[in-house]
Amino acid sequence: MTEIKHGQNEFYIEENGKVIGRIQYVPSGTTDDGKEIITVTHTLVDEDQNGRGLGKKLVYKIGDFARDENKQIIPACSFAKKVLERKEEYRDLLTE
């Protein structure tokens, strides 16, 4: 199982002491109803790790994080936007 760690405004995956994937976000204010907003800026996975689904795992992790912390997401990263929009359970987290 792949362990996803939480760093400073990012989640990341390490293997053998090397970061092989990360998703980064920045705090971005609050919604009209007071929920904090985070903007997902980048999802990066090393090219030699393609095909393992690590990018999707990172996006799902940030979706779960937003849900647990009662946050909304602005998906500036096109990959994260596509993944979150395709999964019905994350669509309610999206904002502009």
C-alpha cells in the first residue's frame, strides 16, 4: 500500500527516501458561508512512476482532506479538476 504523507501545503509519496509524487495547494480565503478554500495548484508524479495511479491517489487524498477539514477546493490543476469532477463524492467540494 502506498503511504501518502502530509507536508507544508502538500501531500506527497516517498519511496526509498525519494519523493516520487506530490500534490500542492495554497490557502485561498473563505467561501460566503465561511468555509476555508484551498487551491490545488499542481499534481506531479515522476515519469518513471506513470501507470501506477499515484496521481489519482494524491487527488483523492486531497479530496478526503478537504472533506475532513470542511474545506472547499479550487482545482487550478487541470489533472486534479478532471479527477475530482469525475468522482461524484468529490464534486460538492469544488468551488470557483
